[in-house]
Amino acid sequence: MATEIKMPQLSDTMDKGTILKWFKKEGDTVSRGDALAEVATDKADLEVESFFEGTLLKVYANVGDSVNVGEVLAVVGAAGESVSVNGNGSAPKVAAPVAEVKQEAPPAQAQEAAPIQSTEAPSQPTQTYSNGSGERTKISPLAKNIAQSHGVDYSSLTGTGEGGRIVRKDVEKMLSGEASTSVPQATSAPAPTSSPQPQRMPTSITSAGTKVEQLSKMRATIASRMVESVNTAPHFFATTKIDVSNLLHLREVLKTNEAYQGITFNHLIIKATGLSLSKFPQINSKYDNGSIVQPGDINIGIITALPEGLLIPVIKNADQLSVMEIVSDARGLVERARAGKPKGDDLQGGTFSISNIGKADVEHFTAIINPGQGAILAVSGIQEEPVIRAGMVVPGKTLRVTLSVDHRIIDGVVAGEFLTYLKNVLEEPVLLFA
């Protein structure tokens, strides 16, 4: 029986995705786990995998199409099986093209950055926009997606596609500083289906030497979500200082074991946090429309810095994993995130997050709660300072951790109890293996 392949939600904030590439074509054999397509989301370019075996009978979304989450991308079934025009009774709903925009003529300076319109050849969906002067510009959806993702103004670009349509190669020439000024051709070469190589966002230098750089798609998403968080969740902060001398010694001992190669300080923090959240599940809760929602799983997001922003790969069921399993899972998640190739479920399902400043000489900082969660832990850098042991002042290594909580659902007492428990586990790290 034919089965619909729908646009999955590849991150917690994704509501639609743009098709960048199809790895399979109609008539190809598909196995479970095969990558079908590459999709651009609000955070990263991710692969859509097949959970079914058979033949790719029908592809509904073309390269450059923006498709809503839950809508049909393709149909997989038995070879030779007939498929109705709309698959199994439903057609994909491609994100609606922007209608012609009519606006008052802006000042000359604003007109230079005015958005452009796009239209596509019959083989691709087309979109049309009008700028402040009322003129129209034709651009393919793929070319438009590349241009917008790099924050470039393509209003003055001359297209080389059919009827003067701007195609992908025109935008890529603009990005490389070789904008096309040729007369439009009668036909255009087929646009490649592979996604563009990552490039720095375009910058401009003013006469005063000020540098202006457009936000990347990822950075724009971060900005929007952080504003949402601070404007909706009343943050409350609690900090404790932890003597991590024993924890550092444990890490050095574990590193001598081949099974723990690559273990970091953060892996031990994740394990201790998972245990603490299982003891105080209120910290793992979230606010949702007047209710407190407490998930059944403890899934810890690892905030990972990238040149263009942040990704948060998620360790599932962190409270139930051994230290060795956390080392393995976290390493794979972070490596894929930094390579820009996270798997479909790497960024989904987080219930709590950890932001670790690493080796930076930062004694204390606070973190903003990720929307959809109720708390986040900020882990500062390790400091050398005196500590008291058995009533004596001795040299020690400490760090400060700060818990940010949504005060609508988590009170200071619970936050304090959680931090006290976490502190005990990290200062007596044998508890990590209990």
C-alpha cells in the first residue's frame, strides 16, 4: 500500500522547510533509513529520511518549494502501484506565495533595500513582488531562498533565465561579487539541485568605518526566540559555587580508560544534571497556556556554538544513560551539529538545556530559558581559589552554576533544593555511578 512521506518537524521551532535537493527520483528503490531529500529549516539544512521500504512513486515538492510541516512531500509504495493525482487523498500544501505587495514609495535610501518580487518558470512555482517604484522582478523560489538566507538585495540584478527570470546562478554570482549584467536569455540552464556552500553574510562599511552585517537565518531565529523568552517568562536566577577538585580528578582517571576517550567535563555535568532532574522533576517542567506540563522524559539540550549562531542538539533520556553512553551520544550530536549536518531528531524534544562557557575565564553568567522549557543551567569557567575542607583553608578548583527558571511554575525553594542536590553529586562524583 502506498504511504505518504510528509514534511517532518526537524526542530522544535520549525513550521515549514524548503526543498534544497532530492537524493532519490521517481522510480528509485527506497530502503528504510535512506535519505530522501535535503531540507532547509530555520536553523540548519537537514535530511528527510524514509521510514518505509519500496519504490518512490511520486514526488510532489520540487527543489525550491517551501512546504509546511505535516504536508505531503512524496509517496512510497510497491513498484508499479498506481497513485492518484493527490497521492493518498491529500496534496502537499506548499507555503503560499507572497502576493503582490503594494506600498507607499519609501524614501530613496529605504528603496535601495526594498524586497523584490519573484516569479518562476512553469516547471517551478513562481512568485511576484513589486518594489517601491512599482516595477516587477522575476526570481525563482530557489534563487529567492538563497538570496534571502544570505540577506542580499537582488532588486537590481539582471536575470539570465527565461523572460529575464533571476535563477540560482545569478544570485551565486552576486554573492561572489560577479553580479550578472547580461541581456536576458531565451532559455536558462537547469539549476543545480545541490545546496550552496556556507558563506559569510554580506557586509558593508560606512564612510565612518562602521561595519554592518546582515543576520544569518540562524541568528535571526535566535534573536526572535530570545526576545520571546524574556518577554513572556519571568526569569528567576539562583547560583551556587561548587568545589570540582574531585570531579576533575575523576575525569583524569576515566580518560585512561579507552572506553572513556574524549570524555569532557561537560559530559559529567550532563550526567549529574540528569540525575538531579529525576530527583526534582518540577525543574524539568514547562508553562503551557495556564498549565504546568511535566514531560515523562528528561532530554537535555547541549547549547553548541557555531560561527553563525547556536544549535541545541538533545541527549534523550539523560537521567537513564551511563556516563559512557552520554560521552558517546554527546560526541556524535555535537560533531554533527558543528558540521552543519544534524540528523532529523537531533534537535527535537529538549526539556531542559545546559549552557557551558567552557574554558573562558568567566566566573559567573546567566542564560535565557529556551521557549518551550522551564529552566536552563549556566556553567561558568573553572577558577582556582581557596576552599574549606575539614575546617582548613586549602587550594581548590571551583565553578559557579546559575539556574534560570520560569518563575510562573518554579519557585525559589525548589530551585535551591535542585542546586544543592546537583552540588552534592558533583562534589562527591562517585554518586554518578551509583
